[in-house]
Amino acid sequence: MAFVTGGGLSTVNVRRRVESRRVRAWRSGNGRRRAFFPSMATALEKGKALKERYILGEELGRGSTSVTFSAVDKASGHEVVVKALALKGLQSWKTLELFERESKALAALDHVSIPSYVDSFQEDTKDDRMFFLVQERASGKSLSTLMEEKWRATPTQVEDVLRQLLGVLDYLQTLSPPVIHRDIKPSNVMIDARNGIRLFLVDFGGVVEGSRGIDGKGSTMIGTFGYMAPEQFTGAATAATDLYGVGATMIYLLTGREPGELPRSRLRVDFRAEAEQRYLSSAILGRVIEVVDQLTEPAPEDRFSTAREALDTLRGAPQTARTQPAFWNQLMSQAKVEADLAVEVAVEAPPKGSKLIVERDEDRLAITVPSEGVTVGTVSNGVFSLTWNGIVGAFTWSALTVGSLPAAAFSIPFWLVGGQLLRRTAKNVTEESIFCTDRKTRRVFVILRSFGGESIQMLETRQIQDIRVAVIQYVNGNPVYCLEIIEGVKTFQFGQGMKEGDLLFIQSQLCNFTGKGIPGRTRRPTPTDLKTYAEDEF
């Protein structure tokens, strides 16, 4: 069959339309939006007795593959938490391996700040097999929930939270073999602040023994953006990895902001100014900030060697002299690592507060960036755009009525700016972006939808040289980011103006799914460099 190329229809356009239909069919099909736990809704109803012992209560939350319920243990009368996993909901056997590893690890742990292991078992339903893990229920609320409720810890409470977190790590690190949590973040830190501070570390779903030598090759990347140490982006993990997670969690407590939203200087999170502004001056917080600063060093060797050393420093013990940070040398060496390093990626949550919608299965990935819609920001921009064009219109009309064509021509650049402002506002209100990739077709699609129209950029995975987040300009000293995909000699830019955290999440997911680029990589030219850069390339 020959395609007629007249009227704007070409072989390339036809192929893109066909691929677009495939993408839409895949995203809307049964396989794409299938629940990860198809049998849980009926098998795990409130009031159901598991093992004739655990009476299920309310659902507490759900992850990518599991659901957590409150329950009562009839044998002891205590409140417990039941984590359930359905065989049919597994994305890979790795998920079941991690679940069983968590059960085994918890059974061997005994610490006041880790909810005690109670039981693990499996039950068969009519069409599925369910796996269960039971723990005692931690009192209090998660740190993320407390912060959302505007809880503000006192300097003494901040120090107590850090001390107890380091205490848990000290226990885990002194076990034989050591235990690495790999996903320390505010939602996994439970705090009961009713009478002092009582802290619990929960969700050991990513736990691994330190003796396993996690170097990243063929290992699973576990963690949450903003709280992951840099080495976790390659699947590597050591005891120092958990120290970074503690430090990032403390940054959230100190500043009230996600670490991924804060500025960075040479990969280090620059949190001091916001922490000091939030708490003013405090001798206690001075020590806390110094400890957190070293906990979040980008290179593992620049952090404390152990949680015990960090605890001693927090208590005021003299610290051994620190060597020059080695993270820059490490960064340079990591840039030379093969881009197709075998890393199996676990499904991660987008940054907290993000509106990104992530859909994936074993072969396909789709990340949707919804339009902003009508918000305070878009309304403000719209009013400004209309005001600008109104003023320019009035000036132009005045010039024309008096017959001054040069004055009217003078307004042309201002009309161009006004049109750009209106276009940008309309784009923010209506445009939806979808990043898709398929391992079978070996293509990456970027679909842009606005005003009912749709455009598709199709890239061949084998031709992609790099995927990275880039700073394209500075506005009042603040960087403006975009996602760059380099295919052959062409550089495509998407998501201009999006938050750095969202772009880094999309970038890391695309890198790990396609095997192209280095997850978490950002190109940051200086404002001076950008002046020439912008003139030459934009």
C-alpha cells in the first residue's frame, strides 16, 4: 500500500498516528488501569478474621503492590497492623522476595523504636493467594502527617527526633550482619508527641542485609525522591545510605519543605538559611544543623562513618578532622559508568504534593503531567496578560487615531510579548503532557494535549544519547528547568518551567526504564554562561 503525501499526510505522520492509537489503547486498556490488588476488595473486608485471629479494621494505606489495614489480635487484645500482598497483584517476583525479606528481618529485630513482629502467613482464596505480615501498631502519627497538620517541633523536640532516629540506626548497624532500611522518610517515621517524643521507624519493605554488598549491579533501586542518597540512583546501598535518609528527613522537619524543593549547591541540599529563619538562633539547633549537614553529604565517605559517631557529635563530643569532601571526584567517576548498567527499578512515588500520575507495568511506562487548570497563579497570570494587552491596545489605538504610524509600529514588539503571555497562560491552564516508553517497540513518546488538539514527538530509544534535567534560564536569580532528551544530534526540550523535583522524577524513571542517561543528572550552567547559551541556542 502506498500513502499519498499530499494534504499534509506523510508516512511519518501516519506512523505517528498509528503509534498514538496504540499508546492510547494501551493506557485505557484493561492491562494499563488494572488494579494491582484485584481480589483484595472482596477478600479483605472490614470485620473479616484472618487465621481466625486477626480482625480487620480500616484500611490505613496502600502502596504500589500492597495494602495495609488496622486490626485487632484476638489472642492478645492488642492493636496490630496487617500488610497484605496479592499474588495476582505482583509486578514481578522481586516484589514477593522483598516482602518475604521484610518478614524475615522484622522477626529478628528487637528494639523499642521498631514495632514488634507478630506473625506472617499466607491464605488461599478462590482465585488468588494472599500473603500477610502482622506487626504491633505504632502509636502516634507519621511525621509527614504531623507536618501537614502544621505541627512545629520545639528545638528540644527536634534534637530528640534526631537522637532517636540515630539510635535506631545505631542498633541496626551493630547487628551481625548489619541491616539497611533504604527508605527512611517522614511517612515512615511515626511520632507520638503527647508526652515527650516517642518515635518508631516503620516499613522495612526495602530492607537488606549489609553483608550482601549492594553495589548497584542488577540490584533493585529502593527509595523516595528527595530522601534517596545519590548512590541509590544506581541501586547501591550501604550503612551510610540510611544516614542520608535520616538527614533528609530532618531537613523536612527543620524547614517544613521537601528536600527536593530546596536549592542545591554542588549536589548538597542548601537548607541552613531556611532552618535558621524558621527557628531563629538556638544553641541546640546549631548542633543539630551541623550533624544534619554532614549526614547529607553527597558522597558516602564524607558522611559520618556510623550512627554512633553522629550521636556522639550531637552530644558535643569532639569530632575527628574531616577530609576534603570527595563527592566531586565521585561525581566525575560516576559520569563514566555505562549508561545501560543493569538496574531493576522498583515503582517509586512522585515527590510529595506532586500531581504526576504514574502508570506502568513490566514493559511500559506512562507519566502524565496534568494541566494546572484554573489556579490562583494562572488567574494572576491571566489578569496580568489581559492588562498588558489592554494597555498596549490603548496605546496603539491612540497612535492610529492621530495618524501616527511610527508610534503604532513601535507597539509591535509589545504586542508580541502580550501574545506570548496569553499563549503561556493558556498553555498552563489547558496543556497536558504524557511521557510514554515501551520496551517492546523501543520508542519514547511525548504527547502534548491542549485545546482539544494533540501533538506527538516520537523518539527512537536506540538513538537517545542522554536524558537529563537542564537549567534553561534564570529569572531573578532563580533557575528555570526543563527535561532534555538528546536523540542523535538533536536536543528536544519538554516541561519548561516545571518543578525540579517533578522533572527529576520523570528523568530518573525514563533513564531506568530505557537504560539511557544517568538518573538524577542535572545540567546547571551559571547565569553568566546562560547569557551566551540563550543567544546561541534559543
